Amino acid sequence: MLSCSKTAIRLSRQSALAIKPRQFTPTLSQLLLMRAASTKSAAMLKDQGLLRQQALINGKWVDAADGSTFQINNPATGEELGSAPEMGLVETKEAIAAASEAFKTWSKTTAKERHDLLKKLYDAMVANMEDLALIITLENGKSKADAKGEGVYAASFIEWFAEEATRTYGDTIPSPAQGIRNVTIKQPIGVCSILTPWNFPSAMITRKVGPALAAGCTVVIKPPAETPFSSLAFAELAQRVGFPAGVINVVTTHKNIKEIGKEMCENKSVKKVSFTGSTGIAKLLASQASSTLKKMSIEAGGNAPFIVFDDADLDKAIEGAIIAKFRNSGQTCICSNRIYVQSGVYDEFAARLAERVDKFKVGNGLDEGTTHGPLIHSAAVDKVERHVKDAVERGASVLVGGKRLEGNFFAPTVLSDVPSDAQLTVEETFGPVAGLIKFETEDEVIKLANNTPYGLAGYVYSNDIGRSWRVSEGLEVGMVGANTGSLSTAYIPFGGVKESGYGREGGREGIAEYLTTKLISFGGL
Ligand code: SIN
């Protein structure tokens, strides 16, 4: 375990600023050890066949046309886990063409046939859950418990949308004219480009691909360069249970991401793009997709406010803050980024939160007892460090953590007295830093909470039902947790407003993103 011990509590402002960044630069002997460990990690899988190191196009596992590859490393240890094909434009066009061809027959299958195949895929995910979770931990770094949680979450989208496949109802609409009957039917939109992030390597695939397949669409997936193995394992299971060639295609890349992303958004055969990632990239992709007016859904950056009123149940508020802030080491779009605490309970909340955070066990996600793993790479650690430094320079105090650890690790941190203009209130930190801001009134905190271009999630803790309701309605976000820090299930419409994107994933709305509504007006009756 890495130390995030009490010694770090109440670190003085000077010492927090004096901490030097430490890059993870392994020595030759460390590198050799890592290679040995690489075989060891892969060997831990019960089913070695799930660690696919090729891409999937038209039902065939393939290398890049020029044979080039890129490496995937465990962010906790630097260990090389394996490689994936470095694909480009040619392979992307092939994948889209395969998906287009497959759409002709897949779109004609019955909802029941798609339901049955998705149920088989769900069963295969459940049967292989230990391996799927291990792959998540190896490539993303999250703890075993978090990885298992993600694996179950990922499978639940396949189960949910298997059922939703059979419920894509249309309407009958009364006509104002005699002799006319209007009905609507739902039809699959076509080939879908699926672009996903590394923070949930498995669940962000299934949240998009589940409804696409259920609706009768075919997909081309571009997983993130950091974590392609989860999507390849998912595709392997889909092949095993019998998804036809071309229905699911996976194109991997590291350095050609720009040209592949552009093709996936501009290619005329693609009818829908679904993206989860940063707001900056979302804007670029949306402008590319607009060239052919493709339907798009976007889940982009967040800057979630977490509001605790004097009348809140503090035990629940602290547990909620632990989940909403520190899940996946803070690398979650719905992570609370700004924690507003009313003045009457501020000191108690701050002390108790710091005490809980100090008990975290930071380390390699594979180690027994690890609660929080590393960040994805050193650039992520740099950003977190920058936010802490900025807050401390503006007068915040470090209650616990506040420092960079070895490699890609940052000590889980609680900062008090963060001014409301600190960098971490403006920009998503995407790391394990809870910045506490004191407030006095309901109106004041709603204004502060809404003072951001983002609007994904928000949280409010109060035992006054009227206040919870007013604040929930007043927050400019797509999702509110009222007395809960946990929102994520397959059953709810997940998504944001403002610059956090548009469209909803999961829930009843999730499948609508992959369907078009066709009116058929019968005349002359
Ligand atoms: C995300 O971080 O984008 C997804 C988080 C979740 O589904 O809970």
C-alpha cells in the first residue's frame, strides 16, 4: 500500500506547495520485472482467450494493415499488459462497410431474436465476470471491488436492453380527417459509431452497444487507447454467443485517433454517433457529425455540485460524498467536483470526511484491501496536483492528502476553505480531491452550483423535503441525487444539459437514441 497516512493531515500551506512532482520512470531492472509480471497478470485470467490483442472487423480478428501495434500498460505498475493493432482510415472504412452490410440483415431480425441473443451475451458476461473484472483492473487500475462493480454494471445494460428490445412500441394517432389512420413504427437508425472513454472501459461500451443492438443497429466501436482490452473481451463474448459477422466491429488505435474519429463522424454510411468523453472533443465530433446531420448523443464533462445543508443527516452525507467524490479515484463524470457545506455543519463535516478519507488504502487495484487505485496516467496526476496547488495558493487548507505519491498515484485529498473561484471549482478535476466550500443560504448555493457551463449531475443532502425538492428543481443538471451519492444503474436516463451534452443513456429513453420514428398514414379508408 502507498502511504496516505495521518502525517499528511493538516499539512501546512507551505509544505503542500513544496511537494515535488515525481514521474514514474522505471529503471531497466524494474522494466525486466514488469515484463515477467506481464505474463503473470495475463496468466491470472481463467480464460486466456478473453485477452484479445487484435481488432474485430466483419467477424474476423485482424491486425492493422501495416502490422503496427501500440502497447497497453497497467497504470498501477507500468507493467506492459499486451498490445492492440494501430489501425487507420483504411481499416475504419472497412469496419463501417462491414457494419453497413450486416445492417441489411440484422435490422430485419425480430425483437425477440435480438432479445434472445442479448440475453445469451448477458449470461456469458456473468459467467466470465471474474475475468472481465480482472481485465478492467489491469488496464484501468481501479480496485478489484470497483472493477467487479463495473463488470456487473456493464452486464446490466445488456440485460436491460435485451428486455427493451421487445418494447419499442409505436403509436396510433387520431386523425382530424375522415378516412385516414395514422400509425408510427420504430425502426433502427442504422450503423452507429461508438466512441468511449477509459474510466469505465466496459460499462461505457455496453451502455451504448446494448441499446444499439437491441434496436437492430450495427456498430463500429473505437475504444480508448488506454483500455481497449475490455471492449475486445466484450466483442469476443459476443462472437462466442453467435452475433453475426459485421454486427459488432472494434477498431483500435492510439496515434490515429483524430483521423479515425473524423471518419466515424463523417462517413455517410454512419447514421448515429454516441460519444462519452471531454466537452472539447465532444464539440469537435459534433461539428464533424453535423456535416451529414447525423443523430448524436453526447455525455461530456461534468462539474457536479454536492450540497450539504445544516439539517442533513451527516452520516449519510459523508457516505454519499465518499461515493460521489472518490468512486474510481475521482475519475467519473458524475463525481462531485465542488462540495458546498452550510456553515452550521461545515467544521464537523470537514473533520469527519477527512477522517474517513484517511482510512482509504491506496495501491495496486489487484492487492487485497486496496480501496483506491491509481489515476490513468501521469498527465492526470499533473492536473490534480495543479488544482490542489492552485486552491492552496488561494487560501485553502489541506486536511488530508494533498500530495503526489509514486507513479500514477495521488493521495486522496480533502481541502477546506476552498474559495469559490479556485481552479477546481471551474474545471473538472477528475481525481481524488474533495474541495469544501462554505455557504450560508439556499439561494446563494443554487447560484454558486449553477455558475458553470456544465450540467451533468448534482447532489443535495437535506432532511427538509421541500428544500430538497426546490434545490433539485433549481439545479441546472440532467441528474440529481437527493440524499444519495449514487445514481448509476441501467434503469435510469443518464445524461446532462448545458455543455455536458445531450441525449440519454439507459432507462426507457436509452433505446430511443438508436431508433427513428416513422409515420405511416393510411388514407382512402
Ligand atoms: C462516466 O463517468 O461517464 C459514467 C459514470 C457512470 O455511469 O456512473
